[in-house]
Amino acid sequence: PETASPKVMKEIKKEVDIDKYRLIIDWCRQLKIFTYTCFIFGFPFETKDDLLLSKAFIESIDTDVIHITRALPIPGTSLYEKYSSLFENEDLSKEEGMVFGHQKLLSQNITEKEFKHIIQEVYRKVYLNPKRIIRLLFSLPITNLWRLFKYAILTKSI
């Protein structure tokens, strides 16, 4: 769903019923279908409360893998058109540490430190859950587990 905040969903024109996502993930779990969910954090209009809504949703679902990326303005999108003046003469593909993207998009009501801390809390809650660790050990090839572990260490996600 990319976010659990109705306000952010409306802004990015992706209004969906978050409870349907939860139901689909539950069905997949019952059918033993591997689930991979993606979220985008750090929209310039996103508040700390919006991030905490997404954090609570992620922590409440029983998905196998989560991935959080930072909002990145792609040329041709409304996000880019609206906020491109922040990025003149900059390489937007640059890795910014914990999550891919650019911190200039971060709203004024949350610090970079708070932002990264919220993401780190999510990753810790999800990936340091013994039940999930065991499930991943039996679901993923060892090379994928190694890449996931290596990425978490290198980016200080956990």
C-alpha cells in the first residue's frame, strides 16, 4: 500500500482500503503464500503522525518481508513537478544511508534523526521477531537471507 495514512494516500492518489490489504496478507499467510510488502516514507507533506500510522500498520501485519524506501521525485511525476526546485543540480539516485532516496523531501515537522529512528524501530520489530526469523529460514534460499542480513548491517537498518 506504500502508506497506511489516508491523508498521504489521497495526496499520492492511491486511495485504497488498508483493511483489504490486511485481509489479503492474512489469506496469503493461511495459504502459505510468501508476501513482500513495500512502503514509501518521507513525502514532504507527510507528518510524524502519518509515519507512525504506517509504522503501526506494518507492525500489525504478518508479512514475510517488508521494504521501506524514501520518497524519491521521479521526473514526470507530480511529486517531481511540485518539489523539483529542492533538487536542482543534484544526483537524486545517491544512496542516503538507511533508505534509498533523498532527505530534502522530509517535511519540516520531523528531523532526519527521528525519521531514521522510526524506520529502524519498524525493521527491528519485524525482523527480530523469532517467529518471522524461523519462517524466513525455511522460506528463503540462504543466499537471499545473507543479502538481507548484509544489507541490514551495511545500512544500519537494524
